[in-house]
Amino acid sequence: MIQNFLKQKNVPSYRVKQFNEQFYQKGINSFDELTTWPEDLREELKKDIPFSTLKEIRTLQSKDGNTTKILFNTLDEFPTETVLMKYRDGRNTICISCMSGCPVGCTFCATGQMGFGKNLTSREIVDQVLHFKRFLNKTGEKITNIVYMGMGEPMLNLKNVEESIEILTNEDKLAFSPRRITVSTVGYVPQMKKFLLDHNYMGNVALSLHAPNQKLRERLMPTVAKSNSLDEVFYILD
């Protein structure tokens, strides 16, 4: 994103470091706060690149204030949602989405019943985290954990999920430990093999079985379970 912008403007590469420090590490609230850049360069940036790829539509908060859910629209008007969960032990966990809707169609899942809108881009995924980073900055708090358990099946948007994890764990950007990130999947075997074995993912994985045996699983999750058996899933995780 920024590398291409600076290359087009013929601007020195050290501006990338300045951008990363302000945008990702500090969590500024607008490009106007990117004060390590000259004003004319900031104005060009605002014209060329949106500060966020998400528009906040509605915010819902639990009575105790420990859970905050935000409904977003992407810039091309696809809905998605993100949830902040605060725990007594001090954890602030962000549950993020990787899709608008979901194509898997599990019989018990409200997201599946709404159908599939689109795969979110890596930036749309990361912007969910950045939104809540800014939200918690107001109270001096930090995000401690990230879970890919919102809308969508991460294994069916693997390219963008992996790119988003690369940004989240990049030491020059958000610098999360992979051990603080959990990716949830219903068990797509070929994609899991690529993600876990071929690409050597070092974070956590949560497997959504939803049934104790293959027969019941096929009834509840017909799209995925019939072609990705429990035995195959467990073999990948072994």
C-alpha cells in the first residue's frame, strides 16, 4: 500500500518506517496525525488512499461494557462485523471476520444463512484490528489476543488471511506474537495442509467440530463434512 504510493511519488523509503510507526504502532486516528510527514505529502496520501476500508454502521455493547460488537460496511458496501471481548484476567480479545457472510452454510449458523457476500481483503481484515486498537487507545488499553472466529471460513480465504497475519505479526507494524493469534476452521483439509504444513503457520488453530461423530457432522455441516472427514482433519492436526 504505502510502498507503492511512495514509489509513485518518488519519496525516500524512510517514510515507510515513519508511516508504520504512526499508523500501525501508535494507532493514529487520521492521516492528519501523521505529523512525521510533511503536510503536502499527507494531503496527497489522503487523496490516493482511504484511511480505513471500513465504515462503522452500528455499535452494540453489553450492559457490563465487556463486549462491544461493531457492524461495518466495506467501501463497496458489504457488511461484516467485529467483536471486542474484555475478560477479568486482563485479556482484550478481538474476534475478527475474514468474509462478508459465509459460503459454508452450516445449518446452525446465522452467518451461513445470510449467504456469501465476498472475501475480505487483507487490509479489510487488518482494519478491524486497527479500529479497536484506536478504540482501546482512549482508555490506555491494548489488544492482547486476536481470533479469526467472526464471519467466514478462513481456509476459504486463505491468501488474504495469511497476508493479514503477516501484517499483524510484522515487527515493524503491529508486532503481535503468533501465539496470540487463533484461526478457527470447520476443517477444509487441503487448505489446512497448505496453511499448517506447507506454510508453517506458528499460531493457534481452533477446530470447529460441532459433532462427536462423522455421521452427525455431515448432517449439520454437509458442505464441508462430506468431503473432509474427521479422520482426515485429525491426521493434519496430529
